[in-house]
Amino acid sequence: MPKLIWIVPLAFFFLNPAIACGPAEPQFQYGAAEMRAAVEGDWSFTITPDGGTTTQVTLHIDQAATAADAGVARAPGRGLLRAAYACGTRTLVKSAGACIDATQMPLALTFVSGDATLGGGHLSGMFTVEGLIFTTVAAGALSLTIGPYDIESMLGPDGTLGAPRLGPGGTTGTLVVSRL
């Protein structure tokens, strides 16, 4: 009997070989097509900085062909970037050690019309969906830079914006965003 005890782990391995391969790859329930459907198209931005004059610009947003930040590693075989926040970072405060599955899509912004000074400035963007699902409840985060303005908003899979605002870049004021 003691000589046959090694059969149990061997049989377990053959019945469930995935146990030896470590944790399975997360099963995302959305992909590039769903993210592009939410964000791509023409968008109008009306920006009124506190104490300033109103300016308007229309931009076309597409998925960028390359990542805006070459320092972010690309997941093999994917057109989207997968970031694991809070993984491999150093903290001096005891952390939960948890990772967040997320998908980042770099965006290419193209000037269509409006204030030419904004169109000639820095245009960039990132669309990030945290988690394995992308729904109206689990919306993505849209971050855009249009010239001197940083814009942030939640964005649902149907393109619905949730409370767009001028971002933490220092400019405050009012912002009206619409999809054309």
C-alpha cells in the first residue's frame, strides 16, 4: 500500500492538469470592439474656464495605433493594453496585495473644427475599463488632454457620459461634452 501512495497525486494531476499551470488568465467579457463602440466618433467640447472665455472644439476620437506611453508593457497577442494596478509596486504601508484587472485603450484625437489653438496643441487620451465586465454600472474612465485642458469622465458601453469634468490639471470651470 505505501508504494502506491504516489498514484494519488499523479492521478489528480492527470485529472486536473491546470492545477500545475497556476492561476488561469482572467476571462474578460468585453474586448476592443466594445470599447471602440463606446468611445470612437466625433465629440464636441465646450470649455469655459473660471474667469475665462468660452471655447469650443470638435474632435474625432479613434483607438490609437500605438500606445502613448512606450513604457507600458503590452500583453501578448492583444491590441489593447492590460495593466495590473497595485502589482509589483513598493509601498511602506501594509497593502492588501490585490491586483485589479484592467484594460487600457490609448486614443488618437484629431482636430475637426472649432478653436484652432486647441487643435494645434497637445491632443491625447486614454480609455480604461477596470474589471472583467464593461457595463453601464461598471463603466470605463475616459481621460483626455486637449491643449491645456485635462478632461475626465465615466463612459458607458453605449457612449453615455457620466459627469464630465475638467480634470486635476489645475483648470477649473464648466464643461459641456456631447457626442455628435
